[in-house]
Amino acid sequence: MDEIRKIKHMLKAVPVLEGAGVHLKRVFGSREVPDLDPFLLLDDFHSRDPEKYIKGFPWHPHRGIETITYVLHGRVEHGDSMGNTGVIASGDVQWMTAGSGIVHQEMPKGDEDGLLWGVQLWANLPASHKMMPPRYREIKKEDIRDLVLENGVRVKLIAGRMNGVEGPVKDIVIDPQFLDVSLPARGVFDHGIPRGHKAFAYAIEGEGDFEPLARKTAGPETLVLFEDGERVNIAAKDKPLRFLLISGKPLNEPISWQGPIVMNTDEELETAFREYRNGTFLKHRGK
Ligand code: FE
């Protein structure tokens, strides 16, 4: 029988202040390196109070990573050094590969009730791709396949392959799978994840057992990190459960990280900040 992954640990998200004063919950970040390799950070921004997010994330650089923004409610307006502007609306995903560098801003706006909710995941790039040309994948809600499985399980397939279907985000070095899974009350999701890939779950609504016979249920604002294995088996309690299930291939490379820039060595990090100060940071300007 395939080996079911056990829970390695569960971690409660912690409040942090980021950007120009955005209150968010950090699910994991630099203190967890290298536990989550190839993933670096997960932030959950969720508020009904515009004062808590409206100042947004004004112009800042990224290099050496990918940032993946998934908006659940409200929207995020963005603009960047390559001349791109746009809106990540409710249900949309922006998969941004910063590569050699972009300078951008991300400005959250609530829905008509002031509700803003989304997550931003950072994935690392290997040394061979840290200086690649920046690239965007803008995935609209309607481009995300909604797979309906047996037992009323629904899966929004954002990246990776499942049941012969490929998600809209392709050709990413870490071979990620990014799923938004909804289970009915007492529903079960049994799903294969390649051995050796790092995998974690993050509940959005409801509570569940993320390992058969788990001693503790997990709900929102809690990271569930899995041990290695071949599959996960996740069960809802007596209410529906919605969670993100994310996996990817570890890079096993040294990490030198400061703020929005993640490189392999301190020298590369110093170079990045020096270039940002003296105006030579952008290597690919685009249009
Ligand atoms: Fe950013």
C-alpha cells in the first residue's frame, strides 16, 4: 500500500505588519527555512477593515524568487517596472517570476463590504534560474478548471496535473502542484504527491484531519506540513472543509535572504541591494 504522509508539524500563523502598514498573518517565512524548501513564505491577508490593508505594498524590488498571489475576496491592483499594470480579482491567480528583478507595487482593495482576503506564496528559484527574465502568468478565475470528483469533492487546479488534466500554470522549475480543495462535511480527499516533494496544506474554511487518525484537527490560519510519503489523506469533520494543498520539488541550495530578495550567497544579496541603490537593478525592462 502507498505510504500516507504523516503530519510533520502544525504551526499557527503569526500577525505581522508589512508593506506600508498592512496587517497580515505570516503562516511561514524565513524562520522556517529550510523546512519548506522550495517554498519560502506564505502570507494570509484577511480583513474587513480597509485601514488594515489600504496602504498596500508600494514600489519594492524582488529578485531570485516567484511570488504567487491568489485572491479570494476583493482585488489587488498591481503595476511594475516592465510597464505591466492589472488587477488580480477575486478567484484570480498571479504567478510572477521575478527572476533577475522587477520593481512593482501591489495595492489591495476590498470588495463592496470592505472584505479583502488572499494569500501570497513565495517559491524559490534555483541558482540556474535566479537571473532569468521576469515573467508573469495572469490566471483568470474562468481559466481555472474546477474538477468535480466522487463524494462531492471539488478541486480548483491552479498548477500541476491531476486526473489527466493540467492546470493553467505550467513550466515552473519546482514542478509545483497548487490545489484549492473543497470537501463536503465528512468528505475525504486521497491524493498522490510525488515522493520527495515538499507538501503542505492550509485550511481556508472548516476543520479537518490532515492525517488519518490524527490526534489534532487543523483549521484556518494553521500550517500543516507533511512528512515525505506517497499520498495525503485528508478528511473533513462535520462541516465542509476548504484548504489549499501545495507541493513542489525541493532545491537543496543555500539561501541568502533579505526582505524581498532571495539569493544563494551573501555576495549576490549585496550585489542586488547595491544595484537597487545605484539604479542598475533591472536587467530586463520589457516594454
Ligand atoms: Fe511584491
